[in-house]
Amino acid sequence: MIGLCDCNSFYASCERLFRPDLKRKPVVVLSNNDGCIVSATAEVKSLGIARGASYGSVKETLERNGVAVFSSNYPFYQDISDRVMALLSESVEGVAPYSIDEAFFTFGALSQTEGQWRSYEQEIRRIHRRIERLSGVPVSIGMARSKTLAKLANHIGKDPVRYGGCYVLRPELEEDLLRRIRLEDVWGIGPRRAAQMYRYGLRTAWDLTVRDDRWIERHFTVTGLQTAWELRGREEIDVETSRMRTLCSGITFAEPLTEFETVARTLSCHCMALSEKLRKRGVQATDLAVHLFTNRFKANRYSAVQPQPLAFPTAYPPALYQAAKQALHIIWREGHEYAGSRIWVTGLVPAGQRQFGLFDSEHVQAELDRQDRMTQALAQIEHDHGRRALLCGSGDMKLKLDLSRQLHLSPRYTTRWSDIPVVR
């Protein structure tokens, strides 16, 4: 059996942890530069304000209804996420985090009798109560025979009145549920692919499950076939593979930038952040791409993406930065006011699995071994002394904060000594 534990309105729930006065008050959290709403509590949604709405377009409504507004505080959210995942790991056999606020997990095989299904329900309710009691974060847990079905079960379990945050989808109930689920609401399909499926007469998740496998693969590739198998209760999706095809670091500047070196410094920050993400996942990148763009609402808009292959798979920040700066030189255009920058790393492979060429010298291999050792040393230094202990090139991790507009930033209650609450 596969379970999915999902933190409800996670960013907003984190902001409530140290603000008991907001326990039942409406709360929203904004994206980088306070641009749009990325997390909202149920009280906000009842006002008709959806996640993704522009802050400027709903600002008056938020103020009129006394909504508490916060800028994104990612170090704080990540720390709370780590605590939730640790609590989950103590109660189940295997945990596979899928995002900062959700993780799949597994239970041991039990005979599927009526009594055993009740045991599953009792166990996930015990886990549910323990996580909420020890972390303070409200969660919902769904369980089913596959990850895709667990996603649907989790959505059902979010109803606090009927299910209390927990739901186990039994096999005999799957058909009735799938006949009521729209294709665009299925994990891995979405609106665009659903529109393609509609053209072939498919309307519900159940319609997909009863189609022939060869027909599904011919029209919707192996990915569509995997989704169909998952809906039939067959576990096919590898979470680690699906979420590690690419990694990204980006920022939208609070004020436009016009100097090449200043923009290059933002790329340096991205490379440091990406190196950390790669190390934590035990992978290295074979390619990267730099995206530079101006304000899309202004005249003479400029947006360019420049791919740049890496000589060898790496997670070494200077190697990433060297390639990123080469890409920046290619797409840089003088006279523009740049609104943001991003870097993607792709072609991720397990660390240590390099394929050397026939004519690669021992010097090349020795240099790459040195870079690997330096990368590990960097990881240890950051662990012991913090993320800003070492910087790549002319970069400064504080630059991201300096260039961001965060007018509603809360304290980092659990990750910065000076921000620890004091009782007076």
C-alpha cells in the first residue's frame, strides 16, 4: 500500500506556528518579490481568492477582510518540512519526499481483509494525530494501491468534516471514484493533456483505464500508459526519477538591473544553490541553461534562453558558474533593463558515474577527482558554518535577498538565533 502525506496550505500553516493569534484568521503567503499568492488558508479561499492570483489585483480585498500577508520565508519553511518528514519517517517503512510539503510512503503488505483495512485506517489516523501534535502543521493522508490513486485518496481525505484528514481508498471503491474524477484532476495529466484526451472521447479517469494499452501508448506515449496502469492500481511511477529530470534556481529582481557583472553575480548565487540541490540528491548535471528576461508587460520585451553543455557531469559550483557565464555572454544585450534570471541544470546522472573518453588524459581525471573532493568539502563547510561561509566567484548568497522585494517577511524562528521568540 502507498500513502501520501500532504501538509495543508503549508507555507501559511508555517506562518501560523509562532502566531497563535492567526490560528483561525485568513493568511496568505506571497511568491518571490511579493508577486502573487502561493499559499492561502481555507478562510482566504472562501473569499473567492485563488492561489496564483496577483497580489496587486487582490490587495484591497485582502486588506478589507483583515487577511495577514507574508513574504516567502523559504529557510523557515524548509526547516519545518524537515521536521514533518522526520516524524513521518519514524512511523512508516519508506519515505520518498516529492516536494517541500508532501511525501509518499509505504506500509508493509497486509492481507486485504475487512479487519486489515480497518487497521490501515487506524494506523494512518495515529500517524496523522502524531504529526499534527508534534509539528503543529495540519496534514492530510491518503492511502491506496498506487501513487496516483493515493493522490486522489489524499484529496478526498482533506475534507475535515467527513474524513478528518485521512482516507483509505479500498480496491472495491476505485471504480466508483474514477468514474467521478475528471481527467484534468488526475496527477500527471493536467489540462493540456486532458484536452487531447477529450478529442478521443475520454471524459473521466475510468475511461482511460478501460482503453487498450497499445492504443494509449500510441496516442499518449509511455507516460500516459504509466498513468493508466497507476489508475488500475499498479505501481509504476518512480518519484525520484520523475522529480529529478531538471533542477532550477531563479529570481525576479525587485528593481531592474542593467550591469553585466551584477547579473552575473545572480547567476553565481544560482550555481551555489543548484550545487547544494545536486549534492543532496546524489546527482550531477551534464547540461545547464541560462534564462534572462525583461519585464513582459513593457515594450521591447526581451527573453532568451541559452543552453550550455558541461564538459563532464558535475555539481562543482565554479564549473557550473563558468558555463553559466559563457551562456550569459551569448545572450546579453546592452540597453535592456533585466527583470530576472534563472538557471536550469538537466541531464542529471548519479554522482560518480562519469564516462571518460579514450583520449582523456590522467590530468583531466585527476582534476575532476579534485573537483569532487572540493564539492564534498564545500558541503561539510556549509554544514558546519552555514551557507554563506564560502561563495562562488563574485557571488554573495545575501544578494538574492537584497535584490528581492520582501515587504512582509516574518522572522526565521527556527533557523536564526537572533529570531528565536523571547518570552518577556
